[in-house]
Amino acid sequence: MGTTLNPYLHFPDNAREALEFYRDVFGGTLNTMTFGDMGTEGADAAKVMHGQLETPSGFVLMASDTPEGMTPATGAAISVSLSGDQAAELRGYWKGLSESGTVSVPLEKQMWGDEFGMCTDRFGIEWLVNIAGSAV
């Protein structure tokens, strides 16, 4: 299989909702395992211990909830970047991610020739979308 690098997103208690949203945006197969599936009882039982979305485009997005007693991680230190030359596909992702979020840079042609935009989705994750321009 080789080595892969996958974003792993952490949420306080809404990882399932976020992963289902990302499945709606990107398509693919979502698998989740709860803390309860691993024998945890109580308030954490229904929380997602590990969730994994495998998309038709070949990327994998992972996420989990934060169990009680642990400090939730914040996503402000990183951004998730989507880039390529599949303009329609990337515009579709942009539309889905930005619709219920906040756009900080509209998806439009930039001085370097590509279309680029930045948004923060409704779950607080920052996304960068870059659509490669035509070679001059």
C-alpha cells in the first residue's frame, strides 16, 4: 500500500455530523466506530472514536470526537488544501464547503493565473481550494 498522509480532524462532539457533511460534499464511503463500540459506557459511548471517509477522488479524511477529560484540539493551526485541474469537481467541493461557512477569499482568478479561494466551513475547518489555470 505504501505511505499515505491524511488529514485527521478533531471535534468536541460533532464528528459524525461533520463527517456526514463531508460525505455529502465529497461523496464516498464513511465508516465510523464509537467509543461505545470499544466498550466505553456513559457520556462518551455515542461519540466517534474514529471516523474515516474514503472519497471517489482517492483521498481519505479522518475525524474523531474528544472524550471527556481531554482538551479538544483546535483547527486554527492548519488548513486543508484541495488543488488540481478538475475545475468542475473542485468548484463543487468549494460550493459545498463554503455555502454554510464563511468565505475569506472568494474563489476567483488570482494574479498567478489559478482560481483560488479560502473558506472556513460550518465546523470551523479552514479550506484552501486552488484550480490550476491554463499554461501560458
